[in-house]
Amino acid sequence: MRSHHTHSSFSLSFIFFMFLFFNIFSFSTPKLEPVNPGPVGSYHKRKQPVSAILVFGDSTVDPGNNNYIETAFKCNFPPYGLDFKNSIPTGRFCNGRLVTDFVGSYIGVKEFVPAYLDPNLGINDLMSGVSFASAGSGFDPLTPTIGNVIDIPTQLEHFREYKRKLESKIGKQNMEKHIKEAIFCVSAGTNDFVINYFLVPIRRKSFTIEAYQQFVTYNLKQLIQDLWHEGARIITVAGLPPIGCLPIVITVFSGEPLTNRRCIDRFSTVAINYNFYLQKELDLMQKSLAHLGSKIFYLDVYNPLYEIILDPRKFGFEEVSRGCCGIGYLEASVLCNPKSYLCSNTSAYVFFDSIHPSEKTYFILFKALRPIIDSFLGSF
Ligand SMILES: *[C@@H]1O[C@H](CO)[C@@H](O)[C@H](O)[C@H]1NC(C)=O
């Protein structure tokens, strides 16, 4: 009990520390280019075109919506974006592209999925897809309030506004067809468990971990229902990563963060159980909606990432238990900033900051997910 309490206070101070640094850095988002485009490939054999990629969730898929809101959970400053041409920080919590950027590129809609709140987007940028995601968000309504970020109902409200914008350009029927042919990506949950459940004591007091896993899944299912009612038909849902292996989780919860930086299994087990339950629920949803033309896919992030963490050298990595930015134990968002020490080679690091994978890791994850993307692109 006692040590738990210490961890919580420590972590809460960390969060408040980030609030103090609120909005110090601010950069605009000029045109993006990857330094090294990489062999993303493209899918040519599909029977039906994909119109757009539309994204909901947290920092794993937020390309910079938080640049436009008042929150401490930002990263639109160096060294984020380090491996873009001219090292442009975009608001992506990464040195480069996210999995959704690789997916957009692969399905041939766009190279970079932009943030919906970017005021410079034209109608063509909107048409081919945007992300409504917000770093720090989660499915539990309490989670986004911790960092004052965009909650899921507001992301949905932005999506409805997006549909109205399209409708005014191409008409209702074309807009509805466009939405029907779009790929939806939903990725969140880590903040619900790591920040909300394990750091902030409120939810832990009223939910067992099993009850919380069900509560998060219930909220996620609600989002999918709502997307469905808004016309979404192809919906992909990412599970949780091995949260016990995130450098920040090791630092905060290992009890001996300097000497023992192994994954903490009891946290990863929470992710495994949640993923199992989520998959079962998604299967049930898919079965009940299949006759109406829906395709709901679970995306396994856990196993590909865990494979990298178990044997980093096999994938060309050298460091796995700390991020590239700073010492790599705690630094993320404002704690990872232009003054931070930086590793000399981002490709050698599984994690770019203490929470978020590097571009190279995201690319490997994308490759692991590619067969599922192929399967639904061919399945019309
Ligand atoms: C960076 O690290 C990767 C992976 O370990 C390695 O293949 C590459 O040669 C390194 N690049 C430099 C410039 O050291």
C-alpha cells in the first residue's frame, strides 16, 4: 500500500510538472516530407477503392490535434519530428511517421494523415482522410480530463462536422458513399490503464481491474456503435501494447528503476487480458453487424511489439528499456524538449520517448498489420 502511494504522488507531480510547462513551445506545421520514404509498398490488387483514412484515439495516432488546444500534452517542438526532412515537429509523438501514416500511404490515399484541427487543410486534404485523435485521450471519460485533451464524444462531434463539410462540397449521397468506403482506425486505451487506472487513484477505488477492463471495452464499443450509425463500415481497432514494457512504466513501478529495467509482467498481463476480452467483444459485434456490411477488425499490437522487445537485435535495435530522448526513463511531451540530451541514432531505439515507439518500431508494427489490411481490402 505504502509504496503504491509513493508511486502515485510521484506520478501526479510528474503530471502537474507538465502542466507548469504548458504551452511554452509553439511551432507551425509546414509541408512534411520523410527523410527516408522507406518501402511502404502499395496495395494494387484491391477490388474496391478506399476513399479515405479516418482516425480516432490517442497519441499513437494523433498527428498534432493537440497543437490547437490548451493542454500540456503537446510535442510540437524538437526533438519530435527529428527524422522528417528539416526535422519538422508536427505534434506527432514520434521522431517520424505513425502507423496510420504508413497505412494511408499503403492504401494509396495520402502520405501523411493530417490533424483535423489544422486550419490549413483544404477540401482535398479532408476528403482523403484526417485524424481526430488527441494525445492523452482514452475511452474512459475521466482519462481525457486529466490532460484536458479531446475526449471521444468531441472527436465524434468533429467527425460529424467533417461530414457536413464534405456534404456541402459533394452532396449528401456522395458523402455517404465516401464514408462507407473509408477505413476507420481506432487506437487508444494505454492512457486509461497506465495514467488513469494505475497512477490516479480515483478509478482504482471503485473498479477492480477486471471491472475496469470491461468498462473501457464498453466505452470503446459505444464509439464503434456511434461510428457505425454515422456510416462507418470498415473499422479497425488496435488492442493494447505490452504496457509493462513502456520505459515510463518501468521507471515508475519497478521499485528499482535504475538497476532493474525489465518489463513488469503484471502490467502486461492486464493488457493481455483486456485484449482477449476486447477481441471477443469485437467478434460478437462483427457477427451481429456482418449482414449489414460491416467489417470490424481487431489489430494486434501486443505481439509484434513484444517480439521486438524480447529480441531487439533481431530487428536491428540496440536499446529497448529507455527512450531516445533524454535519459529515456521519464521524458515525454514537455519533458522531452529542445534542451534534452538525444541519442545519436534513433533507429537503434525501440522507443523514441519514454512512452512512444520510434518511427522504425511503428514501421515494423505496420508491416505486421499489413496482412489484415490486405485481407479487408480484398474482401469486398
Ligand atoms: C543506427 O542503428 C541501426 C540499428 O542498430 C544501424 O543499422 C545503423 O547502421 C546505425 N546508423 C548509424 C549512422 O550509426
